[in-house]
Amino acid sequence: MSRRQGSGIRDPGSGVGDQEPGVRDRGNPGALLRLESCTRAFGGLVAMKDVDLEVHPGELVGLIGPNGAGKTTVFNVITGIYEPTAGKVLFDGKDISGRKPHQVARAGISRTFQNIRLFRALSVMDNVRIALHLRHRHSFPAALFRTPGVANEDRAQTEEAHRLLEALDLGHLSGEAAGSLPYGEQRRLEIARALATHPQLLLLDEPAAGMNDQETDRLMEIIREIRRVFGVTILLIEHDMGLVMGICERIYVLDYGEVIAAGLPEEIRADPKVIEAYLGVENDEL
Amino acid sequence: MSFLQVDNLVTRYGAITALQGVSLRVEEGEIVTLIGANGAGKTTLLRTLSGILRPATGAITFRGENITPWQTDRIVRAGIVQSPEGRLVFRGMSVRENLQLGAYTRRDRDEIAKDMGHVFELFPRLKERLNQSAGTLSGGEQQMLAIGRALMSRPKLLMLDEPSLGLAPLLVREIFRIVEEINREGVTVLLVEQNARQALAIAHRGYVLQTGQVVMEDTAAALAQNEVVRKAYLGG
Amino acid sequence: MQEFLQQVINGIAWGGVYALIALGYTMVYGVLRLINFAHGDVYMFGAFMAFYASMWIGPRVTGVGGVVLVILFAILASVALGVVIERFAYRPVRHHPRLTALITAIGVSLLLENGGQQVFGADPQPFPSLFGSAEPIQIGGLIIVRSIVYILVCTTALLLLLQYIVMYTRFGKAMRAISQDPTAAALMGINIDNVITATFALGSALAAAAGLLVASYNPQIDPYMGLLPGLKAFAAAVVGGIGSIPGAVIGGLVLGLAEVFVGASAYGDWREAIAFALLIVILLVKPSGLLGTGIVEKV
């Protein structure tokens, strides 16, 4: 196990979630995101049980596990789509559990979706510009009369959108309708759009799905690049072990809603529980 | 005449010509795989074969019949069925209803029930979620449902568009094993897959698509050894 | 208390009628994403067909058999009208922008109203009493108009039948599949055209049934009689959540009860406006309607 991951990750019984309200960021002061004994139940079904998870500023962390293990539920709890049934989500030291998705987004967490959600009829450029608009707001009269400030900012936004699209290898497609792009490129556009809100933390849900090995290799470079250029911390869900093992610094493994392992890629790869639940015994791809 | 024969197919999306004269054939009992980058036209080809998109020119012949002008439902009844890319399951309907809709063209109740049992053997997870609405399934479970649903029609030609998408490594291997098993039971398979290595491992023959054209065709074993293919699609 | 119960019963009866019409809007919206503005006129057409049928059949076949024939004829004729509208007005514009179809729907509605005025005449016609004796029924202390009882019985039976069709039959499943994803539905081997035609047939049958039930309560029919009930039922469908079948029933009942209670209150003049007030409130508060179409979705 890694030294960096702090305490309590494989020890749901440590009572981290029982602390009094208002105590800020007790355990590890460096964590940007911290889930403390987070549980989420749907009726009788516990989709996520006592999950402890930490992501430090600048880190690139992977979340893997079998289908239906609750990985996307973790993202939904972090982004406020679901409120945790028990436990807490701390972001930058503040308790954000129970906040609405738009509040979480404004606090600095942005995400992509497993089932792609783009404005399909709009151009690639406009998909990014819409996200940029959400950040800069003008008064209605200013926008109506297109004051010089508004015009300048529009220009600045177009430039920024170009920069984002270039970073994601989409510059040449900016005029295409988003819905007409092949799957893999739609996924990259989602990342561009998520970055447009200048998040501190970026959550990527299966970014390499539908990409071949070569495209996945390129995506790995892109992810490393956006972390460097935009200084964003990344937590990602992915089944492509080449990508996960290739770029993630730490990995959490979820099975039946519980963290069954956490650690460095080489530790995870060798963990018998992970091999049994997820990787399979003879893994020729690793 | 081949089981499925595609001659010089051209399909356009507005101004974009996504298929620029594709010709290929699938023989009865084969697994044929299409490999190629995103945007090469693989999905467009399957959608054209299913009658969702209309080709501008070219012909599709299935078991000796020209099916080019046919509507999708007629093509499905003839036995060409696909599990579409992006898991188009009916989210508001239960797992059971999704599987029943897969058997929409059939009337043999007992056999349908038997086939549903077969799908549950392949994907036990679906049985656990039988009465849950499909929209509440995880992404991978939706993928299992889409494949199971396609099987429920007892296809003669099963077209799978990215069956391993979003599945965990253990399950990806399982899916390829299942495709081989389905094929052994007599179903001809046309497989589109980004996981080219595994696709070529189970296929008999393969085609490489690039910007809407077939640029290479060979036995799967030969393609897997081919220097260009290895470099472009198999990660070196 | 009795007064109250009586109003509730009236409200449910009217609500059932709105529900029958609203179902036609909501089912067609489900499969085509089209607001079929001509739907209220099918309701009018059903009443007129019953009117003409009873003039011809009445003297020839007496008793229950005659009534059944009249009802069957009215329903079949309305089904035919619905199918013709779909085939010749909506199908040619199906792959055009949605606004085109909407304008077409308004055009069809105007055609039926003005055509009805030409063919049926502009003057109101007296609708024959299909159900015989007008004696009110007494249950405990409640006095209920007989046609209200028929309305209650018929709408309940039709709603149960519809529920069965939609949930358990092959056609019902196909209809729901199309409303969720037409492409995927086609890939199941569903003939989309046939299911859409059948959906119009079913909706038109329900509208015709509503038309003759209402006409037997309020025995005056004219070519514009479908306009207001049509708009109100549309409001009910939106209030319940357009595209949702249980939503249409609930929207209809909410509207029926609201109208009856507003009508009985000091603000009785507002009775006709309450449907649209509800519509506006729902659109402000919960635009997807009470039951919405937003299905539970894993994101």
C-alpha cells in the first residue's frame, strides 16, 4: 500500500464518518477531495458502502471495478446528483455533501458522462462556448446591446474555446455538428467542455470507451497534457487497463459498492482480490 | 453468391460521404470483423445494412435476395439483427420487457422463454435485475442487455457494434467467448470492435476500413500478423 | 357532505372524459413527438357519427342491439378518420422539422371544423338519448344523473382496457419502445408505420367514445364542440406530463375535479379558465408535468 493514501481507506470501521459536524478536514490536510464513509442506498440496494477515498491536488487517480460495482454512483455522489445516505464528501476542506449539482460544479468539480451528453445539434465550437458562457455572465442589457466589454469577451471566449479544442485534438472539427462526430471524438469533446468551466477537479467516466489502442494511447497523452497545462486534478473511471495502469498514480478498486483495494498500479495488478473480481486470472493484456 | 454480399455501397450524411464504395462479403457460419479508427465508417456500414440509413448507391444482397430497399423491420425479420453502438436499450422499460422486445418478431412462446433462460446463463447479472428498469442498470449491464436482446430474435446474421464497450476486463474476455459460442451454435457474426486484438483472435476473416473505404481484407490470422495493422490498430 | 360527495363524483366523471381525450394526445406525442391538434375534432366527429347512425339505425334496430351498433359505427368511423389523418396529413411531413407537423395539425383541425360546418351544418343538433331513461339513480342519499353513471362506468372500463393494452400486449410494448427510441425499436423488427397507425386508431376510438358519452349527457352537438374540450384535454395531458399514460389519466382527473369545485365555488365564472391556469402553473413549477417523461436514468 502507498504511503500517500493516508489512513482508513481499507478500514471502514475506523469511524471516520462519525466525527462531529463542522470539523474541517481532520485527517489529511492535503486532500482536495475526500469521501468519508460514504454510503448510498436505493431502497434495499446498497450501491455504495462506507467508501473512503482521497484525491490530492495535482493527482491522477483511477477508479476501477466490475460492471455494476458502483463506480458511476461514486461520481454521482461527488457531483451532487445523489446525496449520500450516510457519510460526507469534502472538497477543498468544505463539506459539499447534499449540495445541488450546479453548486458542486461552481465549487470547481466538472465531469464527463459514460453515456455521452452533448448538445448534438450544435457545433463542436458552440458546445464548448456554452460551457464558457456559464462562467462569464453579463447583465442582460449589456448582452442585448453588445457593449464593447461583451464583444471583447466573446472574442476571448472564442479564443479560449479554440485553445481547448486544440488541446483535445478537435481543432479541425470545430464547425461540425457534435452529434455527427464518431464516438471517440464525442468523448474528447465532452472533456473539452468539462474543462471549459476551469474545474479544480475533473471526473472522467470511461474516457477511452469506444477508442482503439492507438486512439487510447493518444488520449493518455492528452490527459497528461491537460493536467500539466490546465493544472487540473483528475479522478477517472476506466476499464482499459492499458490506460489506467499507464497514467494513474493511484488506483481504487470497487466491488459490490465497497473499496476492496487501493494503492499503486503495481500493487493493484498483483492484488489477488482484484485479479479475482476484476482482472481475471490470466491477464495477457497487462 | 455469398450469405451477405455488399457491393460498392455509398452512404452520405448530408455533405459527408461516410461510405465511399464499400464491398465485402460474409459467408454463412463465419465471424467477420471490421476494424478501423473512429470515423472510418464501421457504424455507418452497420446502420446501412440494417436499413436505418439509406445508401445513395450500391447493393446489399442477403441469401440471394436484394434487400437494399427494405425497411428495417423487414430486414430484422429476414434475420439480420444488430446490437447497436451506445447501448440503445429501452431505459424506461424493465429488463424483462427489453428482452421480450428482442423477440418481437417471434411468436413461439415456449422457445422464447427457453432463449431468455439462455441469455440469463450468459449474463446472470440480468436475471438478478429482471424487473428493474433498464435505465437504472450500470453502463456495462446495459451493454449485456443490448447483446442479450439481440440474441432473443434468433438472428441468422448477428451484427455487434462494439460489444465490449464499457465492460470490465474479465467480462470483455467473457463476451468474446460468448460470441464464439453463439457462432458455434450456427449464427453468422459481423463484429465491429475497437478491441482489434481480441476481435481478430476469434474471427475467421477481417476487413480494415479507413475513411469509408475497405483498404485491406484477409484472414484474421494474416491481418493479426500484418505489419501495418499491428502498428495502426494493435498498439505496436 | 352529500353535496361534496356528489361534486366529487361529477368531478371524477368529467375527469374521466378529459382523460380519454388526453390519452390520445399523449400517445400520439409519445410515438411521433407531435401535438395532434386535430384530436379534439375527432371527438366531435365521433359524436356526429353517432348522431347520424342513430337516425338511420334507430328506426330499424331497437333495444340494446341498436345502441351497440350506433356506438360501434361511431367508433369505427372515427378510427377511420384518425388513420386517414395520419396517413395523408402527418406521414408525408414526418421527416420534416417538427414545426411543419405542428402547423399541419392546426390545418387539419381547421379543415375538420370548417368542413364539419359545411357537411353537418353550423346549427347545433339535438343528440338522441342513447341510454334510455333519464331517471336519476339514488345511492344512499346521493342522487346521480344516469348519464354520469354511464360515463363513470365506461371511462373506467376503457381506462383499464387501455392499461392492459399498453402494458401487456405486443402492440403496447411496441408503442412504448417507439416512444423511447424509434431507431432501437426498428432494430427489434417493429414496423414503425403500423404502430403509429394503430396508435392513431386507438386514440381516435377513445376520443369518439368520449364524444358520444358527453353528447349523451349534454345532448347538443355542433362542429365546434371539440375545440374547447380538445384544448382542455391537451392541458390535462401536459399537466400530467405529456407522453405519460398514467399522467394523462391523473391530469384529466385533476382537471375534472378542479373544474367542478371551481364551478361550485364563489368563483364559478372561472370554471372554463381553470384548465389553462393549471397549465400555466405546471409549466412554471414542473415543466415536465406531474408524472413527467423524465424516466429514472443512470447518469
